[in-house]
Amino acid sequence: MSSTIRDGEYGPDIAHTEDPVRGGCRRSDHDHSASAPDSSARNTSAVSDTTRDDEIAYAADEDIADTAAPVVQPSRRAGGMFASLAVRNYRYYFAGQVVSNTGTWMQRIAQDWLVLSLTGSSFAVGITIAMQFLPVLLFGLYGGVIADRFGKRQLLMLTQSCMGVLAGVLAILTLTGSVHVWHVYLLAFLLGLVTAVDSPSRQTFVAEMVGQEQLRNAVSLNAVNFETASMTGPAVAGAVIAAVGTGWAFAINAFSFIAVVGGLLLMRPAQLRPVPQVPRRKGQLREGLRYVAARPDLIGPLVLVGFVCTFGYNFPTVLSGFAYHVFHIDAGRYGLLNTALAVGALVGALLASRRPRVRMRLLVGTAFGFGVLEAVTAFAPHYWLFAAMLTTVGLLGLTFLTSSNSTIQLATEPTMRGRVMSLHMIVFIGGTPIGAPIIGWVTEEWGPRIGLLACGAVSACAAAAVGWIMIRTNGLRMRVTRRGLSVVPSQTLAASSAQA
């Protein structure tokens, strides 16, 4: 069940005999059988039997990891929580994203406030959000095809410039007092169109900057960047809106894209690792869908991301209900709930940045733990206990999301990565218009606690189902060892039972 590394897939420096899970050379299945002949196995002590059982279980864990995705072990020199920042091009990219993400969060808050002030309707705010997500659902896969056809750096300079122009137009309309709600709807829709191309290009460009060895670390640091901005951006937006109005928040966001484009221009193209561009031909969209359909190791993480993000990540809908109907708190303490969630996510991203490899059992385990803890948190009796548990929920959730992102990228052929990541983007954010109304209806009919319980229950059930299906399809069984609950090949478990 070991996986192989194809020529050129992970770069010229990876040896074909390298173990994609642990690094270095790996013993074959024949080595395992030779190390424990029947005659000696019957005469070993109980301690030796237990040790051998643990070794078998550990090897089986490696086997299920191999079937899940080929993973490249980074070198010891490249370790560390901030290892990717040693790459010059990535440092410029990361610095630009620090500025731009903060500006983007400022625009999100200012845009919602502007629509609310123009219409006085929360429904209109929901329409604005839907207009921004709709192009991702409709055209996200085409954005992935474009990302595979053209150079990522050039595409990002174009998309980031377009985003800056759209923010600038909204700033001018607002500052001159000529803005109407249909302007906001139109600009949100255009921003969604640009995002459909920008998101898969941006995610796949990370591998070109840092290489396969540092991809997991870089994806985690991007999540750290985003979560930090999610805490600082709304606070800055609130101060700017209170001081000078929403128009200047849009203007600041427009100027923030200069940092991103400037960082892209300052990069050294010779130090990038560009993927060969896919020539234009018919059927590329269907080709990408067929590629994913034939890869169970991609379908599993994508299904998990879809369920967790569609149903599990409905915190804006549920937390407002807890604040108003359960704990009866003011806006300040409601904001602390969102901060607690963001702090946990930030810690999760930092911890994920230190992890050189991810096994499928980690993805399933963190998704299951996220769902279970979310369901338990629904019944927290006190505000501060609820906030503390949200921190852990955020940690598990972000660990799962960053791990699934990097696992999907590493398991995908470079020439297919744009299309696969566009599908990831669709299940990541495209399910929001589906899950939010359902969870909102449950919350309104049966209360916030049942709403949050439903979020967690769906996530946990999806994780359990995906884990069970992968175990069954790979011919594995569950067993209990000193290391805990492990999976082993069926034939290994049968042989062990026969010897006993």
C-alpha cells in the first residue's frame, strides 16, 4: 500500500526511494514479515507481543496515510514555526498580505454598515453577502481552469489590482454621497467574479514560492496572517467609521492592495518554481472533475471540508442568538465571543505550522473533535465557560482547515492544482448560502443551543462517515493498542487472532 513518487512531481531533489510519510528509506512489507517468523512469535514474552502489536499498528497507520496522499517530509534544516519566512519571495508576499487582509476585513465591516445605514434592513446585508459568494459558486471551476493556464504571479497582479480598483470606486461613491444600495450589490458581485480567479491562483502560487517541502508551513502561516487580520481589521474599521465615516475605510482598503502588488513586483522570478502552464483545449473543466472523481484521497478531504464549512462554521448566525437570547449580553461581550474563537484559530494555525506531515487520521480526528466539542459547547451553562470552550473549538477547526488545504495541494498533480483548489474553494465558502439559512431556521425555531448542537452533530457525523468509508475501502480494521485506537490491515488482524 505504499505510494510512489512520479518523476518531476515533487521536484528534482526528491529521491524515488524516499518515504513520503516519514522521510528516508522505508522497510517493505516483506521486511515486516521477515522480522517476526512464526516459530519465534510463539515463544516471545507478553511484552514482546505487545511491542510487536504496536509496531504493526503504527505501520498500518503509515499505510492509511500513504493511501490518503503522498506527503513530502521537509528537511531538518527547514523546520520551525516560521520556516517559510526564510524564503525571500514569500516574505514579500506575506508582508503584503498582512496589510491587505487587514484592509479586506475593514471593508467587510464597513460594507455591512453602509448597507444597513442605506436600507435599515438586515435582509439587504444578506443579499450583499450572497452577491459576493454567488460568482464563486457559478464560476469557481472556470477560475481554476484560468489559474492552470496562466502564470500565477501575473494573474495575481491583475486580480489584486482589480480588487483595489473596485474598493476605490466604492470609496469615491461613498465619500461623494452618491452611493446607492444597487452600487454596493453590483460591486460585491464584481468582487466575487475577481475572487473566483484570485483564490485558486493565490493558493497554488504558495507552492511556487516555497516549494513542496515548506507548503504545509506556508499554508499555516497564511492562516495565521488571516486570523490576525480578523482580530485587528474590525477594530480598526470601527475606529475609522466612528471618526471619519465608512468611505475612508473603503479608501484604506483600496490603498492596501498596493502592498500586495508591490510585493509581487519585488519578487525574484528566478527563485520561483513555476508549474508548466496547461495549454488551452476543450474539456479542461470536465478533465478536472474526472481527476477528482478518480481520487478517493481527494474526495475524502473535500467532502469533510464541505460539511464542516457548510454546517459547522455558522458562528455568526448562532453566536448572535447566544448573545441575545441565552446570555443577554451587550455588544462588547458579544465581540469577546468572536475574539475567543479567533484566538483559538490563531493558536491552531501556529501549531499546524510546526507539523511537517499530516495523516488522514488527523484530518478525520480534528473534524470529528471539532464537531463533538461544538455540540458539547452548546450546553455550556455560563458565559465565560462558553467563551473558553469556543477557543478550543476554534483551535480544532483551524487545524483541520489548514491541514486539509495543504494535504489536497500536495496530493494533486501541479498541472491540475488550480482546478482542484477551485473545487476546494467552492466547498469551502460556496456552501454558506446553503448552510446559513438552514442553521438560522433551526436556531429560530428551537433556540441557539439546538442550532449549535446541529452544527456540531453534522460535522461529527460527516467525519465519522468519511473515516469509516476510508477504512472499509482500504481493507482496514480497528483495534485497540497501548497507543490507543489504531487501524490495521484486515489480514494482519486475522493473523494476530489466529496466533492468539
